Amino acid sequence: MLPTGGFPETNQHRERAMKLNRTPLLLMGIAMQINFSYAEELPRITMRQFGVTAARQEVMLYSLVNAKGSLLEITNYGGIITRLLVPDRDGKSSDVVLGFNTLEEYLKDSPYFGCLVGRYGNRIANGQFVLEGKKYELAKNNEPGGMPCHLHGGNVGFDKVVWNATPVIENKIAGLKLAYLSRDGEEGYPGNLAVEVSYWWTNEDELKIEYRATTDKATPVNLSHHSYFHLKGEGSGDILDHVLMINAEKYTPVNQGLIPTGELAEVKGTPFDFSRPTAIGARIEEKHQQLQYGLGYDHNWVLKKRARALELAATVYEPSSGRVLEVWTTEPGLQFYSGNFLDGHLSGKSGKPHQFRHGFCLETQHFPDSPNQPQFPNVILKPGEKYESTTIYKFTSRKQ
């Protein structure tokens, strides 16, 4: 856990904790008693059926409550985070992620709300790459600027499969461990890829995501998480007043198909300079070719960090609520997406439509199209190697 932030323990917390010497972990309606000390609140997990897929696979919804009472809900369909409630500066909790109330809505039409993306998150040019002398053809499921590409793992990526889920409480922290075996040839990728993703909802309001994978054949791997955030609360309008800092001096410009050109461009003097805290909307309407290609921000920033070190990548501050989001990662890149393709045809949990720029994504990652751009950090996982990556989304609040 990170040393920063956290909310002070309240008298109500202490009084309630003194009455408890155990807490239930509710799984499939069976209460299991876990002993802890008198001096603190206790995390808990419950689960219920969320629905059934067209293939008659049962899907569950897991509710993780940490010692502060903050709620995280995850379904094993796509590893989707459906709800995340954290307090503002006055202690009032709101749901800060976009999504739906029912599985049916996710199955019908979702712009990757809250999901795990893979086997390769982001875009691969022309839906193809060459590896060890062999050309692989992938689904072309995205066409920005009229240029077909492969996006987020294909037609049935990791966001559209049912994962094996194991709810756990370890070291007094609630978690959900997800596992999935992506078979050789699935969506055109080589190798049997065994993937494990662990969500941890810490008592400091940190969403910690640990990714692990192994393969029996060389294959590109780039796993990420795709929550759309709104720190005022879902359904509260656009996100242009959120103040963003990205710890980067360079980004990867794209062509009209949103594929990186291979250049690492300086952000200084451009609308892409978030090295100092800047409102998302401050320069988003400037006449800049890169903004025109993405209808706003939909680009990868080259993080200023040590290789494989867990370091601060970005912070976001929402002035009216006081909520702060910190993003820490071991990844070399960060995709900042300002919700430019939300168009109001989908309605969220509050019943309000998800309109243009009503949410933002901060996707930790390796760079887009890396299988075709050898000068970018390596994304090829080989037999005998272990893919390991960690990202933390930490929520705090700030006084005015």
C-alpha cells in the first residue's frame, strides 16, 4: 500500500469497531466468521448472481467493502468494475465510475466500461503483426478515420469472457482473484496464455490491480483496465473541469487511424502538456491536428519513470467534490482518453445518458501498436517468462 493519503479514523468507526470481534464473509449465502481485533473496522465481501450469458454461463457480482465502508463492485464477466463509491471532502460517497445496472446492458452494448482489456489493450495497425517470421491476422474491430485496426483484443476480448473468480480476504484486505486461459489461436493470437488478475480494495481506498500471465508460445501481451471515471459522480455532466497532471514529457503522436507514427514527441508547448496540473478542458478545443484526429484526447503518454518501478503516473483533482485520484503503475505508458466517442445513446446507473466527454480513462499500458514498432518497449512474452504488472488507483480528498 502507498504511504500517501487516507482518511482519519472517526469516533463512529472506533465505537462501532469496539463492538466487533469478528466480521462475516458472505459467499453464496453462507456466513463465514473471520476473527480480527477490536480496534478496527473490517472488510467484507458478498456475492450474488448478476445474470446469465447467451451461452448460459452464470455471471456473479462481487461487492467488496473496505474498513472505511467504501464499496467496490466487480463482476466476473470481463472483470468489469460496475460500481465504486468513495467519499468527497465532506464524507459523502458517490459512484465515480460509469457503467450499467444490469448484465444485459453490458452484453448488449458497452464502450469497454470498467473492464479488463486484452490479450492486447489498445490498437494494432491493420489487425496484423509478424512474430518469429510468421504473419498473424487479427480481427479488425475498429475503424477510426476510416482506417481498420485491431482494438482491445478483438471481437471477443478479455472484456467479453467469463473469468473464474475467487473472493479472498488477505492481510485484512478484500480482494477478487480472476483467472482465464486464452487458448492458442483465440482471436488470432498465438499460444495458450494463462492470465491471472487480482483486484484488491485496500482500507486506504486504493484499487490495486495485479496482472500475471504465462504462455507456451511467443505472443504479444498488453493488459490494462478501462474504467471511465467521473470524480463528481456518475451522471454529473462533463469532466472538463477535472484538473489533470500526467508525469510525462513526451507522448506518441498518431495518424488519422489513431495508430502511433513511431515518434516520441515533446509535450511542451502543446495541448498535451499536463506536466503541471491543468484542467482537461483548458486546451481540448484548440486547433491541433492530434486533437482533431482523436476528437479530443485519446493518446499514449510516455511516462517519466524508472523501468518496472511502481511510481506516480498521474493525478486528477475535481474541485467541487475535492476528490483526488492518483494513478501509480509499473507500466511505461498511460492512455488518457477524454470520452470523445460517448454520444448519449447509452444511459447509466443514474438513468442519465452517457454524453460526449462525460467520463475519462487513464489506462496504464505498453504503447499502442508495439508489435509493429520494435523501437517501442517490448510486449512479446515468451515461454518460460512471466508477465507481471501492477497499477493502483488511489482515492483521497482535498480541502478547499
